[in-house]
Amino acid sequence: AMEGYRGFLGLLVSALLVGFLSVIFTLIWVLHYREGLGWDAREPEFNWHPVLVVTGFVFIQGIAIIVYRLPWTWKCSKLLMKGIHAGLNAVAAVLAIISLVAVFDFHNGKNIPNMYSLHSWVGLIAVILYMLQLLLGVSVFLLPLAPLSLRALLMPIHVYSGLLIFGTVIATALMGVTEKLIFSVKNPAYNTLPPEGVFTNTLGLLILVFGALIFWIVTRPQWKRPKEPNS
Ligand code: ASC
């Protein structure tokens, strides 16, 4: 059990480190290589999009997925842990919405078309599914309304769609990084491997590794919260 616990801690610390680094890399990208942050319907407003989406939709959602795995929370009530799981996901949802407002506002201010790229299609689908997942999760599992039979029926679907949405968000982030670099990195061009290209490709790798660590942690059966009878 001690071995398993140390393995868990090692992976948890790695995930937190890689996730935190992803957020820091995103900030350095927009503040150092790009135009900084602002709310002016120009590039600094767009730059909130990667910052908010990596912070909320990638990092906070990843943590929300594994909160039940933290062994020191196993003595906390299940209801409290559900509240934390839902609360973190709600924060991520709000940041995702603001990040979309930033993009649309920037596009409209500069007369750039909306919703033509694969990144935008998959990303919008992910945000819509995330909202539905949050609403369904709160109404079925958090509020004391649904019967146990309905909870038992929907739990495997909730787990499956949660991981599907998280994986989709990771894929969408990689598409977003790629299209932004192809749109924006000129003299020296992206295809000459300039520092911004190397740095931001590395950000993409960090996001992917964060997703891989969260996926590993959450799929270890031995690290699951012990199930109390009748819950
Ligand atoms: C819940 C909860 C669970 C599941 C279970 C049905 O609300 O806390 O562990 O639903 O009761 O599988």
C-alpha cells in the first residue's frame, strides 16, 4: 500500500508540475513572444483565449478529474468531494466561456470570420458537451434528487464522457497552438524553427504530457476512492 501511495504521489506531483508549467509557458508565450494581454478587440484580447483555456479547460479540468483519487480526502464526505469536483469544473467552464468571448470579440473587431477552422468546430463542441456534462452531473449526482438506480445507470456514461471531453480538449489545444503559429509567426517564418516556434511547440508537448499523466492516474483501479456501501 505504501509503495502504491508513493507511486501515486510521484505522478500527482509530476502532473501538477507539468500542468503548472503549461500555464506559465502560455503566459510567457503571450506576454513575451506575442502582444501581451488586454481587452481591446485586438491581439491582446485574443491572447486571453490561450491563457484562460489552458488554465481552466486543461489544468483545472485535469485536477477536477483526479480529486477523488487524493488519499487524504478519503475521510472527507463524498458530498464535499463532489462539491469540489463540480466547483472546479464550474470554474473551468466560466473561464472557457470568457475565453470564447475574447476570440469572437477579437474576430468581430478585426473582421476575421468565425467558426471556419477544425479547431473552432471541435472546440465549440467540447465546450457545449462540457456544459451539458456539468449540468447533468450536478442534477443527477450532486443534488439529492435522483434515485440510486438512475445514478448507477448514468455513472459509467459520466466517466466516459468526462474523459472523452478532456481528451478532446487536449487535442483542440494542440490544434489551436498549431493554427496560431501558422497564422502568426513570420520573419523568421515558422518553417525555419524560430525560438517562438520551438517554445510554443514545447508548450503543446507539455499539454499532451499533462493529459497523459491525468489519464494514467485516473485509470489506475487501485488508486480509486474506496466506495462506501450504498453510495
Ligand atoms: C453517485 C455516487 C456514486 C454513484 C453511485 C452509482 O451519486 O456518489 O458513487 O452515484 O451511487 O453508481
